[in-house]
Amino acid sequence: MIDVSHRTMNDLAVQPGEFRITASGFAFAAVATDILSILALAALSSLAYHLAVYGDPWPALRTIWIGAVVALLFVAGNVGAKRYDVFSYLSRKGHMRIAFTMWNAAFLGLFAIGFLTKTSDIFSRGGVGVFYVVGLLGVLALRVVYVRVIQTATAVGRVAARRILLIGTDADVHAFERRFQPSRLGFEVVDAVIFTERPGGERFQRFDAGLKRVIARVRQLDLDEVFILVPWSEKEVIDRCIEAFTALPVTIHLGPERILERFEDVRIARVGPLASLEVMRPPLTLVERAAKRTLDIVLSAVGLVALSPLFVIVAIIIRLEGPGPVFFFQRRLGFNQKPFRIYKFRTMSVLEDGDHVAQATQGDARITRVGRLLRRWNIDEVPQLLNVLAGDMSLVGPRPHALAHDRDFEERIARYARRSNVKPGITGWAQINGWRGETDTDEKIRGRVLHDLYYIDNWSVWLDLYIIAATVLSSQGYRNAY
């Protein structure tokens, strides 16, 4: 027997006088805060600059007009990118990168306006420069505040951005509530449509009639979204639910299948008439790969020229210590697990590159006296700049391991193979956080892999530059180097 009924979720409804953050309220507050903060920072930073340099505050008033232009451009860009959507702040990911991009775009727009109107010469370059730096720090700090406020508010159920209706069996609805705790995601569950059995055959007529009665009753609830919580395999139930609820001005969702919880960035992909559910994609877009490759080519070329005297000195020292080649070559797996030959200064008395390669250990007798010094200061890795220039490696990425170790680690460590979704690097996020050296336990290799996967999922040019700087300047970059 099919029983389509309606119930109000009184325990989750907004209580009279209870404060909740709404989507429109947050957007208005965030826009106003951004504009006022940018104007204030424009005035204060320029005022401080002119008082310190010239002892005259009056030219600083012109910078307020610059602040107004930058504020409007910055806010317009964020509105276009939907960065004032309260739901975007349920995650910490991407806010700093997008704010940095929008801030620079706003200043590019400012310079274009100044050029076209021939007014750029009336503004203080020093004042504008100070405003750029101070204002950037200000808008980045505001993003941290927005994330903290929204995540704290959602944790106690104070964000009521969207009013939703759930459809499914009683078990479906309760399972959804237990797994996702809608109030902590900014959802206010105001109603649920419950049917006691899966409809089918002749019972669909009664099911359809029940849905129509429910729709007539929920029109006054100001719903935003409807979630259909039935397995995707039940196509006819889903079709009839969608057909019925198209009568309401709401967003309709198919409830999440378990498999989708494994993936963070699922979306619908369309190519002409073909529509598919995209659950995974390469970690870097075409533009991001081009930016990373450009950085690799420029810095590796500069590095090879600047370090060419070091190549000569190290080569002479290695040959003076004893017989054997200056360079060591070994097969490693690169992007998409394609093999390549890695270049290093020889630091051992052996040249292992077969099915069994023993890892270097602390006090390893195979390491030469010169080799120990080269490894201690990461100098043995410098020839890999040639690998970078050739395109086999990147300056930053997961460190490649010997083929024998790769096969072993892939069998033992979950998601290890995903490291090959980007080019291997001379240095990486794992290395500057101390995860280098011998990987003689699963805990050590798992820690390295987790850091590598974090890097893959959070890549940016600025992260690469930070890792490069930390590799040279931070003591962590030399930890466990033996």
C-alpha cells in the first residue's frame, strides 16, 4: 500500500525571535563590509604614507576616490564569481586565491581607467602602492573572518540559507538527516514527503494523486529546494516526483548516492547532446598546467646558468675522490606513470637501478664522503634541473621513487598511484614538512603521500614559490637528509 503523506519538521523549524543568518542577509553584510573596509584602508594607508613622507595629509584624500573605484571593481568581480554566496564559506578552500585574483583584477581595472581618462598622474604612486599591500591584507583577513563566522554559525544551526523539502521513505529521510545534519549545512528542513512503500505498477496512479495533494499543501512554505531521496536506479519514481514538483518554483535535487561522497568536486559535464556525471578530472586545468610549465622553464633555465660553476666544482670533487661517473641515472615514474631517467650527482659507490633497490639509511656505508656532504645540503638533486627543462619533472611536486619502491608502495598504500597525476618534483610539500628520508614503515610513506595529495588538491603558483623558498631557507627542507 502506498501512502504519500506530509509532515512538518517542527523540531527544525525557525522559532519566533530566533536569529538566523540568511543568504540575502549575509550577501548584503559581506558586500557592505568589503566596500567600507576598502574605503577605510585606502584612506588610512595613504594618510599614514603622506604624513610619514611629506608631513602633509591632504593629498591622501585623493586616494579615497581610488579606494571607491577599487572597492566597486572588487565587489563587482566577487558578485560575478558568486563569492558572496553564504554556502561558499562552508569550505575554506579557494577563498585566498580568488580574493588575491580579484584584488589584482580590480587594480588592473583602476590602471586602465586612469590611462583612458588621463588622470593617473594626479595620484601618489607611493600612496597607491601602500594601499595595494594594506588593502590586499585586509580583504584576505576578511575572508578568514567570513569563513569563521559562517562555519561557527552552521555548527550551531544559525544559518538558514535555504528552506528544503525531503521526499522518500521514512528510512530515507532519517538516514539523510543522520548523515548530513542539514541544519549544519545551512538548510532548514521545513517538510518531508513520506511514502511507506516503493510505488510501482498500478499503484503509481495513487502515488501521483498523493503528490498533487502534497504540492497543494506546501505552496505556502516558501520552499527553496526539494531533495528526492530515492536510489537513482528507481527512474520512474524520480521522473514522477520531478514532473510533480516542476509545478513549484524550486530547485530540485536527486539525493546523494553513496559513491559521490568519495569525490569533492562532482559536476555535470555536457558535450553537445551528451550529458554525463563527472566525478574526477585532472588536478590542473590547461591554463594552470601552462602557468606551472612556464614557471618551471624560467626558473630551471635561470638556475642552470646561475649554478653552472657549482656543476663544475662538484664534478671535479667527485672525480678526485675516486673512480666512477660524476652523474647517477636511475629510472623513475613520471606524469601518468611514464618512466624517465632521473639525473643526480653520484653520492654512492653503487649504481642500483633494477628490481631491487635498497633505500639509503642513516650511516649507510655505500655513501661516499663527498656524497654525504652533497646529500646533506641537497646539492645532489641540482642536476634534476635538466629533467625539469626537458619536461620530465617539475620544480615542485611529489618526489619520484625508484621503480621497485613504486610497485611496493602502490600495493600497500591507498591512493598512492594518484601522485602520478602531476609531474614529480625536485622538492615538494612533503619534503618541506619533514617527510623525507628513509620510508621503512607504512606510517612514513603514508604521511608523505597525504602531504603529496594535499599539494595536488591545493596547487597554486604561490604555493610552488613558497615551497621553493622553504626548500632553500627552512631547516625542515634539510631534515632527514642522509
